[in-house]
Amino acid sequence: MRNRITIAAAAAAIAIPFAAGAYTHGKPGLWQITTQMKFTKGGPQAQIPPDKLAMMKQMGIQMPDMSAPISTKTCVTAEQAATDTPPTPGQRGNCQVQNLKRDGHTFSADTVCSGEMQGTGHVTVTYDSDEHYSGKMDFSGTSAHTGDVQTSNEFSGQWLGTDCGSVKPSAMPAH
């Protein structure tokens, strides 16, 4: 269980700051972020031997499907929406952003992670309007818990409206 959480958290630490922060040319207000993680190596169940996994299933224990889309909501302030670069994760999750580039409505950057999850990744975010964006993040590295990891994450953001309700503004600093 800890391995699944570690890998998912590391992947989210890399991808979500760009997804949640990809409102550079978006409207202030409530946004829904949908992320789909695809592990091509070292997924959340990588260290569970097949016989143990089968025994768990027989006992009625179901492992979460990490390939299913994950949706979250974030509130974007007017100040955050007015910036011209997406927030970056900085030291979040022991990952640093490098080579941040903007070309029209598209941002791209590389990530380098150290700590329990080590490796490199590349993220691209494109706005098709001020109410929607989409992107992709690829990561390859090593987890202290599961060994080699390769993941490809696709994400999108959809503006829901000006009222954030009980959803607090994102605490991610602007770049």
C-alpha cells in the first residue's frame, strides 16, 4: 500500500503543479483538473507478487485502479490568473523545474527529482481557450520502494465558474 501511495504521490508532485497551475491564461475561479496516470513500468502493484495479489482478490481486497482518471478541484485567484507563467513546484516532492519555455499558448518544462523518487520528466501544457487546457507529462526514474518507474500522465483543466465555494485557492507559488 505504501508503494502505491509513494509512486502516486511522486507522479502527482510532478504533474499536478503544472495541471493545477496551468491557468496562466485562464480565468480566475473554480477549475476541475483531471489526470490519468499510465504506468508502463513499476506501477503501484509492482512489488506485490502475483500469488499474493490473487490471494488478496480472493479475500475481497481490491487494489485501486491507478489507471482510472483522478479529478480534483482548485481555486485560482485573480492574481494567479494574471501571471504569464505557470506556477512551478520548486522543491515540492523533491522535484525541480528546469528549461521552462513558452511558445504561443503552450508551455513546456523538464523536471528533475531526487529523494525517494529519482528521475527526470518532461511536461507540456497547451491552452485552447481561457476556460480549458490540456497537457502531458512523461517521467522515467527509480522509486526507493518499487525500483524502475515509467509513467505517462495526461491531464486537462476545465473552468467551472467564478465561485470557488469551499475550495481554497491553490497555495502554489508563481514562477
